[in-house]
Amino acid sequence: MKIAFIGLGNMGAPMARNLAAAGHEVTGFDTAGTSAEGVTAAGSAIEAVSGAEIVITMLPSGAILRAVADEILPAIAPGAVLLDCSTVDVDSARDVAALAQARGLGALDAPVSGGIGGAAAGTLTFMVGGSDDAFARAAPLFEIMGQKAVHCGPSGNGQAAKICNNMILGVTMIATCEAFALADKLGLSREAMFDVVSTSSGYSWSMNAYCPAPGVGPASPADNDYTPGFAAELMLKDLGLSQQAATAADADTPMGARALELYRSFVEDENGRGKDFSAMLPRFESRRRD
Ligand code: NAD
């Protein structure tokens, strides 16, 4: 298949490389000039999409996705599928899909879970919004780049699933960190805390698979001085998207709102930038009154 890949950053480059390694003809473009093994570098986004049957985007934000879509949509061959794998706001996903469909293109929003490791290993999970036809056409590519693709409904529903999942993740990570900090003060060892909670009703992915306490549980960024993993600023971005969606949909999400406030303070005022999102634990070790 002839594939264009726009946005060859931390996630996009290994995803594009895996598609090329599987035998697809991949042409890539990134404004930073990055490329990926096996991928032909184009001089512009318009050049990259010329003749492509699938156009994949993996970009930082909804605003950038909208700008790139405005630029490339007129240059994409009718009948091709625009497959956006970025994490963006639901409105941008729906608007871009509508513009693509108006030009006779298929459109899917397919944000991912699994991070840089999953992108490199081809084990991402895709949460997909869009038509059955477009989903069926992209399915062979999901199989190369990932281990699972869930069709969540019409356009925008992939982004909806992603931001709801990550709102739960942010809230449970904070709850897990503050429970460890409380347990410390109550004289409970971190090992005992992990052993109890990971097999009791307080368990979660944050505790069991990504424990924020160093030296406890399976290996996690906490064991590597909180080097990401999943950076705190990416969690801040996703919590911002879920609150934006909650406001637009008039949904009541007080824990998500509080998690956004805490991650904003952590990233902007407490040297959290560049650290893993589980690095919240040391932040709770001394009591604050904010
Ligand atoms: P990144 O910043 O490493 O990559 C984004 C790339 O897009 C950069 O290389 C940048 O130069 C390029 N770019 C920006 N504007 C462009 C334009 N107009 N045309 C072409 N290229 C352009 O980010 P990333 O970590 O690869 O994340 C990409 C997306 O995946 C984001 O939406 C992020 O939220 C999401 N995501 C990231 C992770 C993760 O762990 N990194 C996990 C899940 C989802």
C-alpha cells in the first residue's frame, strides 16, 4: 500500500518505520526534518500525500492537525483514507473528518495508547472513530502498528475514548501517589502497601503495572529516576482535553478537574516538566495547603 506519514516525532517515526518494514511504500514528512528507517523523505506535506492510498498524521495538537488538513486535503487522491493517530480535542477530530469526507475521502480518528515503547514494538492500542468502511481499510495497518484496534463508533469517538481513559489514569495515579504518601506517614512499608493494594480493591493499572514508588512492584519509570515513560506534560495535555470536552458536553467531572489543576501546578510550578507523570509521588511527601 502507498502510505503518507506526516509527523515523524517520538511516536510517528517508529510507527512509520514498522509500516515500511512490513513492506509498505511509506513517504514521510516532518517540519523538523526528521525521518525514519525505510521511509522516503518528502520535501513537503503535499509532496508526501501525492498518490497515497492512506495518509497518516501523528501531530502534537488539534490546531496543528487542522492546519495540516487544510494544506493537504486538496492534494489527496479521492477515495484515500485520512487516518489521524494524534491525541486531539474531539471537535477538531470531527471537523477534520467532515472536511475530508466532503472531499470524498475516508476519515478515521485513531489515537493510541502504549507510548513510545508500544510504537517501537508495534503493540499500540488504537481507539478508532469513523465509518465501518474506513475502519476495514485501515485494519491491516493497525495490525502492523498495534496489537488491538477498537472501533468506538463514528468520527470523534476514538478521541472521546482516549481522553476518558486518560482522565481515569490521571486521577488514579494521583490517588495512588497520595495513598503511598499517607501510608509512609502512618509507618507502613511501601512493599506492604503494594502487596496489599495490588491484590485488594484499591488496585489499578497505576498501582499494579506502573507503581509510582521506586523499588516496589514491576519495573517502572519510578525505578529510573522518573524518566518518562509518559511525561507529566502529556498527561497535562490530555487532562486539558478531557476538561475541554466536559465543559462542551456539560458533563460533571470534578476529579478530572482537580487532576488537571494538580498536574498543571506540577508541570508549571514544581519542576515536573520532563519527568514521568508518576513523579507526583515525591510531591505529596510533604503536606501542602493549596
Ligand atoms: P512529538 O512532538 O515527538 O512529534 C510530533 C511531530 O510532529 C514533531 O516531530 C513535529 O516536528 C511534527 N510536526 C509539528 N507540526 C508539523 C507540521 N505542520 N507538519 C509536519 N510535522 C509537524 O510528539 P509525539 O510524542 O510523537 O506525540 C504525537 C502525538 O501522539 C501527540 O498528539 C501525543 O499526544 C500523542 N501520544 C503520545 C504518546 C507518547 O508517549 N509520546 C502516547 C500516546 C499518544
